[in-house]
Amino acid sequence: MSVKAYIKAIASYLPEKIELNDKAKRLTKKTGIFERHIVGEGECASDLAFNAAEQLFKQYNISRDSIDFVILCTQSPDYFLPTTACILQYRLGLSKNCGAFDFNLGCSGYIYGLSIVKGLVETGQAKQVLLLTAETYSKYIHPEDETVRPLFGDGATATLITAEQTDKDGMYSFVFGTDGSGAGNLIVPVGGLRNPSTVTEQVEQVDDSGNKRTNHHLYMNGSEISTFALEVVPSTLLTILKQAGLEKDEIDYYVFHQANKFMLDFLQQKCELQGLPFWNHPEYCGNTVSNSIPLAIEQIVFGKDVLRLEHVMAVGFGVGLSWAGCLVNLSRVMDIPDHK
């Protein structure tokens, strides 16, 4: 037998504030997103990640001293520096012997995180890793931009990944892809060091429908993002299946990035997955970026209707442009002691 990395526990946190989408509007009907959780004015990604991690420690009675690494995936860090994961190490009361770092990725970020943790665990550098995701995209969005405001929600997740002695992989068949030529299709143009907010004039733009944004806010070319996803996801799925030596109907659950219901319906059809277990529930969270896959996994694991979760396919795609996918074995996720 050898050391393999397995997901053992998962938890989440969504901000208390909820924004409702107008169910009568065409965009709401199309996307299937009815409400989103939004951070308060003083809340940051570290606050959300802290709450998700605290929920995990409390629910599963996990020792903080057992954590060898804390890794945070976010595109909305508290500061340019220091690393937000370092701040979380202190706030969570983790050992000073614990490694900590951030990485900047969006919708594909959770898959990247699993791959990084697999490397740490299976090379003997860590036995227990806390993988966090946290996003506050709402802070990037103009309040009068109805092209993106009804889509994105804030939130955080915490995943505990541990070393297991077994010959059966807990996460495997990873596939990655990048097309930086499409970086401008989902971008906050001002705020980094290329275009510092302190010296870059704020220019307001108003489209034909009256939606407002400035160059300091999030811009998304929705049609281009949809075209990109429809191009890369089907081939990614087939590559994962080929690597694993599995057929489509041997996958216990398909969990794609929860962008919106319309896109997921289209992808399910394009990938010929009709009638197979396929998660499509963005209605009460919206697009939570790197949080969307672990949020879905948490709900699937503790759902009542799933009997087997040894071959779960997860695929993320979006900002970058970036995409990634893998298979995970969720059969060893611990049940919450008081979970009914």
C-alpha cells in the first residue's frame, strides 16, 4: 500500500445578507439564480474563510494542531501582501509549524487546489491539509450592472484532506487547460499594478440596456465565456474518462462549476449526460466562483438520495481563461456527528 490523499471533511459558510433576484425578469428565468449571499461592507474573504474553517473544526471535532498546511484559493484577498492564508493561520489558532499560502484562481481553482494538496500529501510533505476557498466578487461589481450583479454570490468553503494508507486513489485523472488570449473576457481592469486604482481615472460606461460599470469594476463578456465553456468542457470530460478507463455511466455524479442553470443544461446536453446524476442547483447561491464545486460536493455528500460516491467528476471553467477537471472518491468523507 502507499499514501493517497482523500477528502475527509467539508464545510461552508455563506454571508447572512441575501439579495433576491427578480423572478419575473428574463435573466433570472434563464440563469435559474433566485438569490445570492453578499458580504457586508466590512467583511472580507478572510472572514468568510475563517467562518467556514471554524464550522469544519466544530462539526467534525478536528484538532487544529493536526493541520500541516493551510491553502487559500481567492481572487479577492484582504491585501496585496501579506498572504491572507498567513493571517488565517493566526486567526484559526493553527500551529506555527503549519505551512500557508494563497493562490489566485477563479472557477477552476478548487481542482487546482486538490492537485496541489495531492502533491503535498502523496510526497510525504503533509499529512493533513486545510484547503480553503473564499470569494467576495460582489465588491468588484457596479451596483447598477445588471449583466453580472444577479449572477455572482459570495461565500467560502473548507475542505480537510488527509493521508490514507491504500492503493486506491482518492483524487486522480487531473486535466488542466489555459487560454490566456481570453483573459479580457472576464476581468477587473483596474486595481492591480498594471493599472493602479490610485492613478487610473475612473471611466463610466453605460450599455444600450442602461447597465453601468466603470473600468474599476468587473467586466464579463457572457457570450464569449459561454462559447469557451462549450468548447473545452466536453473534451475535458472525455480526457478524464480516458485516463481513468471509465465510461460515462460509471461516474457516480457529475459536478460542474455552478455558473448558471442555462449553461449547465447546455453542457449536460452537449456532453450527452442526460439521465445521469448531474448537479445543477445555482438557485440559492449563484456563481460563487471557486466555491461552487465544494459547495455542491457538500450538498451531495449529505443528501439523502446518493448511495455511492467513489467516482465523482468535478470540472471547473472560467476566468483566466482557465479550466480543470478530475475524479474524486468521496466515500471516506466523515459524517457530521449530529447530522441526521
